[in-house]
Amino acid sequence: MARGFDDRRMELFVGDGFAFMERHRSEFDVVITDSSDPIGPGEVLFRKQYYELLNQTLKPGGLLSSQTASLWIPAAQVFCVDLMKDVREMFPVVRYAYTYMPSYTTGQIGILLASKDKDTKFEEPKRIFTEEEKSRMGLNYYNENVHRSSFAYPTFIKELLKTLR
């Protein structure tokens, strides 16, 4: 389902991300973290220090997308809200999105989105592709309605996210 690995603008790095970010300050427009769960060795990818490094790695106006917990898991709710509060100290725009992930415990996975640009509106697609473009790019899942639905929360999630404001 992943697309874009053959795009000349994409750089894939596999290795010690902390060391990589220490060497690359204000270099990236977008950083995407598809991490493991926040336990064991992957736990450091869910701490404030990691997001401070991400912030320093991004150019002005940069965006980040990082796997986070599903808010359907009660134990993850406090963890996720606390993490988003930490990230909000560094980024003017922080949002929670979710998408279906059949292999994940709850069938959904959370995504923490953050932007250095205060005018970013994650909830609305920046561009709506034509059906021809979607076909050419092989977008079999993504479309503008799926994008918007990633921010359509059940009431209990709305209530949790209100605590961030």
C-alpha cells in the first residue's frame, strides 16, 4: 500500500534515528515515523526528547507524522494525551488522526500530526486528486473522504482531545 519510495525527493533512512537527527538540523520538510509500539526499545520514540529532535530536524513550516496509540485502548488514553501535550509545547499545531489497521489490536491506529506552521489545517486535504490521478498513483485506499474521516471522532475521543486545549 505504500507509495512514493521511488520518488527522487524521498529519502528513506533505516538506522539510529537519534544519531541521524543530531547530524541533520533544519533539513527536512516532512518526517514520518512508523515505529514499533511504545514498549521496550521503541519506548524512546514516544518521549519528549524524540519530538524535540524532530522539531530541530524540520525546516520552518515542517510537518511530522508519527505513529501513536489507539485511543480505543483505555491504558493508552492518558499516555497519548500527555504525549500530545508535550508536543504542543514545541509545535503550534498538533492533531490526532486515526486510520484502520486490521493487524493492530483494535483495528485502528493513532497518528500524531504536528506542524511548525500555525496555519496548517490537517483536517482538510491540501489538494484533492482527480480520479485519473488517484489511478495513476495507485491510491487504492486514500481519497479526500477517507482523509476527512480520520478526524471524525467518537464522542469519548472528542472529550479526551478537549483536554489538550
